[in-house]
Amino acid sequence: MRANTSDYRQLFLDDVPMMDARAPVEFAKGAFPCAVNLPLMDDSERQKVGTCYKQHGQQAAIELGHRLVSGETKAQRLAAWAAFAQANPQGYLYCFRGGLRSQTVQHWLKSEAGIDYPLVTGGYKAMRSFLIETTEQALAQCDFILVGGMTGTGKTEVIAQLGNALDLEGHANHRGSSFGKRATSQPGQIDFENALAIDILKKRAAGLEQFVLEDEGRIIGKCSLPLPLYQGMQRFPLVWLEDSLSGRVERILKDYVVDLSAEFIALLGPEEGFRTFAERLQQSLANIVKRLGGERYQRLAAIMDQALQEQAGQGDLGLHRAWIEALLVEYYDPMYAYQRENKSGRIEFVGEQAAVVEFLRERAQG
């Protein structure tokens, strides 16, 4: 039998498949990319056992657990665990602390299915702590630089061209602005943090000690940056990405109109997809009504509504450029100009995309 493991680093570096024996409600709050939820107890059973433990102690709770997970219920779960173990002979199982639940699953697999299957010592809690420490150690030991710039300059495109970049928006499944929500949902907060930490772990294992990040606010959609990372971003050096207004308008048109409508249509079909996309775009504008002011919001909303009608009717995208340009010039640009002024002392380089990418590549080589 393979031994139980506490080598969390290797588990994540090797994308080792893991069986999560916690209840579904625990798994939904946070898990790991290579984990599959095959619980010992469902949410209701776990709640009953927890109540019993508080009222009558551990032995009574264990006995209740065995009564609840017995007969056909036990047989079905055992079959699922055995199937996972056979499909993933290099894998491991875990529960919250590597305690009673994972040990019970391990014992039943051995005694009733003849399968020796190792567990992760310390369980979910130890692995989660390891990933939090991974991010904090990188912040203490590595060099970081931010890519800033006006809305639409293509900061994400710069990130995509660099092997030492951490794609915060990619991990958050969100484009970062008020209009940044995608057709598919964002990960939970803990899943976002875990995926980011594993990305850092793998890049450091490959020898990288300098990282490029897009300059972000504390929150990307509903995902909050880990506080130590956000605090560090208030002092990291920057490069400032520039592009023409027309170039920025075209990029936003592609990202937030062409590509986003295609995402919704691929997900929901032509009619429902376009209708949902249009509602999302209108809601994104409505979300910043207080910051825009009533008159400006009404003017831009009217242009957007007409643009959506033309897009739906003739596939013409031209009118979208009008509200995009007005939003940039009147709303986003003044905010970013103020930010640039505040951060001017940290800016190492200013240029358009190709020059910025070249600068960052040369910088990484030392």
C-alpha cells in the first residue's frame, strides 16, 4: 500500500486526483482543482451527526453515523469510492482534518472492497493553509511588477504574452471592470485563492521568481484579492500601457460586445443568448448610474439600446462605438488619469503593447 502523505507541494505540482470525503456544503465553500466530492455523509446526515456529537459525545455520534450510512446507502457510496480509486490509482482521499471521515472511508475501502487507498494527513485544512502560505511566501521572496493603463489598452493581452504573468482576471473568470462579468459564473472565493496559489507554486517550481500582474482593484467581480497581495500592489512598480482612443474602442467592442454576445449565444442559443447578453450589457451600465449621473446615464443608455437593436436586426455593430467612446472619454479616462498621477513615482516604463511586452521580458531576464 502507498503511504499516507503530507507532501502537499507535490500533490498540487503533479495535479494529483483527490477524493474529497467532506459533505457537499463543505466542498461548495472551497476545494481544489483536482478534487472530486465523494462524501461519506451528505449535508443532512452530517448535520444530524454534528448535533448528536454536541449533545451526546463522540461515541454516540460515531454510532449514529454508522446507522445513517448503512445498507444500500453505504453500498452506493462504497461503489463510487472504489470506482474513483480504481480510475485514479495514484490519487489520495481527504476530509476536513484527515481525521475520522477519511479514516472511515479508507477502512471501508480496505475491509469491504479490498482496496488500499492512502489519505492526505491533515486533510483539507492543512492543504488550504499550505496554499495560503505559498502566496504569502511568494510576496515576501519574489519580485512583482504591475501592468497599468487606461481602460481598453489591452492589459490582459500583455499578461497573455508573458510566461511569468499571473492572470488574476482569468482565475476570477471576470474582466475586472463594471462590464466585466462573463457568461459563465465566477469561482467561489476560496477556489479563486487556491487556483492562484497553485499557479504561483507551479511557476516558482519552474524557476520563476518575478511575476507580472495586471493592476487591479481589491475586488474582481465578486472575488477579492488576498489581502497581502492587494497590500503589496499598492507599492509594486508599474509599467503603463498606452494605446490610441480608436484602438481602445475597438478592443472594448470586441471584448464586451462581439466576444461576450458569442459567449452567451454558445451557452444559451441564438435568441435567448442574445437577449441575455443585451440585458447584461444594459445592467452593467445601470450599475454605475450613481457615478455617471442621471443625465449622462440616460444619454448613454439610449445609444446602447439603439445599438443593441441594430446589432440584433442587421448585425451592425457601429452604434456601439458611440457609447463606448463616450464612456471612456467622460467616465473611465478621468479616473485613470487621476490614478496614474498618484502612481507616477512607481512607473518604470511607458509605451504601447509591443514595447511594454519587450520591456517586461527583458526585465525578467535581469
